[in-house]
Amino acid sequence: MSIQDLTLRAVPVLEQVRPYLKTYKAKRAQLILRSYIRLTPRNGKYTQAQLKERDIFIEKFLRLNPRRQTLAPAGPD
């Protein structure tokens, strides 16, 4: 079984538990349910446009955590 198969099986479970989630976790679940399958190609090969859109998705997902600091661009120390 591949990771892709496991992920696709997790989506229906997330749909079932989403009504019981509170705080930012509910918002994250909604974002995943609305966007994840559309943004994840079955063959795992992304076009440049898909990569850009997926990066935006990940950024939105991570920003939904209230404890997370503002993301600073990685640079040389």
C-alpha cells in the first residue's frame, strides 16, 4: 500500500470527524477537504503551476495554527 492510498483513505475519515473538531483544527480540516485531492496528482508528478498552488495551500494550512510564529523566509545565518 502506498502513501497515496493511505492519504486517500484518510479523507473520508476526516469528513466524518470534521463536525467534532474545534478551533483551528476545524479550519484546517475544511481546507484539506476542499483542496487536498485537487492539489495532489495521482502520479505524484507536479507541474510548475501545481507546485505553486500546493505551496500556497501548505502556507495557508500552516498559518491556521495560532501558536505558529509568522513564517520568515529561510536565509543564511
